[in-house]
Amino acid sequence: FLLIIILIVLYAADFLGIPMAAGTEEALLYRSIEFTGKVVGLQDKGEYLRLTVKLEGAEDRKLRAGERVLLNYYGSEEKPWELLNCHISFTAKLELPAERRNPRCFDYAGYLKSRGIGAVAGVKEIRREERSFTLREKYERKLWEKKYLFCRSLPESSKGIIIGVLFGDTAFLDEEVYDGFRANGTAHILAVSGLHVGLLYRIYQWLTGKKNNIPALAALAFVLYSYGELSGWSPSVSRAVIMISLSVTAKAADLRYDTLTAMSVAALILIANNPYVILGTGFQMSFLAIVSITFIRPLMPMRIPETAAVMLSVYLGLLPYQIYQFNYISLTSLIANIPIVCLAGYFLPVALLGFAAYALLGDMGPTVEITDAMGRLVCFVNDVSSLGGKGGFDVVSPPV
């Protein structure tokens, strides 16, 4: 109930145009200024690097903590991962991102706000400041180095689907293939979500025999943190990690675990960090999926297999949202998700094993052929189950 009340208040504030968090200072916009900051996010877009920078100062004065901007960096970097956690200085003309130009169209400004970013800019030059790194920062840089080199080593035939399923990055996926996943309602396997974290947790339970001793819990925490870092800590990943942590803690302390309470705790933590996170579709769909499973699954006959019942619950719960938000209904989504999710249950562990082998040994070994074949199989099954694009149709959004 506390979560529902807070959501109502926040959505009302946004509807009335009341800021839910401090935005970028007007004095910093639309003029060239010397900034200093720390690179906290990195994405290789091929022709340029997309950097998320937490600003620390502007024009020789300190800025409030937490101010973030998105930089498109067009400079040359042989080792992009070395920029992560670096303190940099740069000259840029910050601009507010484009808002929704027409009703119901994509709101880029709202999307960036949901990620805690208030302004954007393009730069051709940045200057690194010599500072020492903490142990955590060194580990994060090493993770990104292994991720970057691993992506470069993958076969071109399946690079896009492997990177998409493993890390949620669709930059290397052919646009037509990605559109096929979206139209088929199976694009969630290309956006690291609770499904991926849940599969990791099941692997952990299988390997440890569901033990809750200190070494096993430490290993689980290490794996979840590493995977969260590699996938950029999306709202769905953060939600899943928090809920799994609460579940494990409840078992260790012999306390009752309640799904809705755990979900609400996760949501409140994300909201406390950034109130605008509620505007993101990733946040909305991830939590709506949990609500759907909680309320719809118990209403179904027990003879329906558990996996199919969970998928049907999510499909029914998200259907009104997808109609309103995306103006599209996929009639093949439920059928397509069953083989795709089952394949992902094997594809993801094999791909993770390949990444672990590459990170430790510098070579994927025999997993490269297996991962390549499974990646192409996932694309083939999705293409067949979409019925050539005839498995869905466009619809008009109903009133709220």
C-alpha cells in the first residue's frame, strides 16, 4: 500500500509538471563550459562511444552530487574500457534532450530522466585526470575489458544475438532481426531482465544444492554483482537482484518471504535513488510482470504446467499495457515465448560459460561453436514462430 500511495503521488506530480528531482541548472545549458566528472557508464556504438558522466564541477565550482549527462564521444580510443571510472575534463555545450514532439510518440527526455540523465552533448576531445582507482573500480574496469574483447572475438553470424542475450546490448543485432523479436513479443530475452537473473539463480541453486552457507552466499553475491555490472544495472536486473537477495536472506534467517512485499521494497529502493525511474518502460513492465504472476497465476487450473502458467500470467497481465503503450498485439507471443524461453534456458548458461572461459583463459574453446549454433537456432525459431510477420496487428490505444 505504501508503494501504491507513493506511485500515485509521483505520477500526479509528473502530470502536473512538478519536478520530482532537481534537473540540470539552466546556467549550464547551451553554452560552452569546461566540466569535470567521472565516467560511470560506457557503451560502444561503433562510430563513437556513449559515455554516462557524473558531473563534479563546472567553471571551477563544484556541482551537486548525482548530476549526470550523456556524452557522445567521437574521439579515437584503442582501449575504450580504460575510460570507465576515469575522472575526466571536457568542454561541451550541454543541451536538454528532445521531448515528445507529438502525443503518444517516444519521449527521449523522459527515457533519459528514468536513467538519471538530465542533459546531452557531443564532444571530440576529453582529458583524463591522473587518480588512483579503488579495488571495486579496478574490478569493474577489468570486467568491461573482458566484455569488450569477448564481443570482438565472436563470430559475425551470431555476434548480435549472443551479445543481446548476454548483456542486453542490441547494437550489433540486425535491425530486421530485432524488429522480428519485438513483433513476436520475445524481445525481452534481448534486454537483460529478471528472466536472466532468475536463470543465474537457478544455476546457483543447482550447483550448491540450495545450501545457504557463507561461501555459497558470497559466491552468489559476487556473481549477481558482476552480472549486474556487465548488464548496466537496468531496473529489471536491479529488481531481480534485490528480490533474490531478500529471498535468500529470508531462508537464512528462517523468515517468511512475501513476493509483493519484496517487490515493493525493490521498487522503493529504485525510486529513492531516482524518482523518474517510474517513467521507464523497463521499470513498468518488470514490476507489472511480477504483479501479474502474483495475482493471475493462482487463478489458473493446477493441471497447467508451471512454466506455461507463468508465461500465460505475464502475457495476460502485460497485454493491456502493450496495447496502450506500443499499439500492437502479438497473437503468437505466448506460443513463441515457450520455445524461445526454453532455448534461452540453455543458451544463456552456455554463453556465460563461454564468456567465463574467455575471461579466464583468453579463449572460448569448444563453446564458441555451440554458442554460435544455439544463437542461430534462437533466431530461426523466432522467425518461424512469427508466421512471417502475420502473427500480430496494430491497434489504437484505448483511453487510460
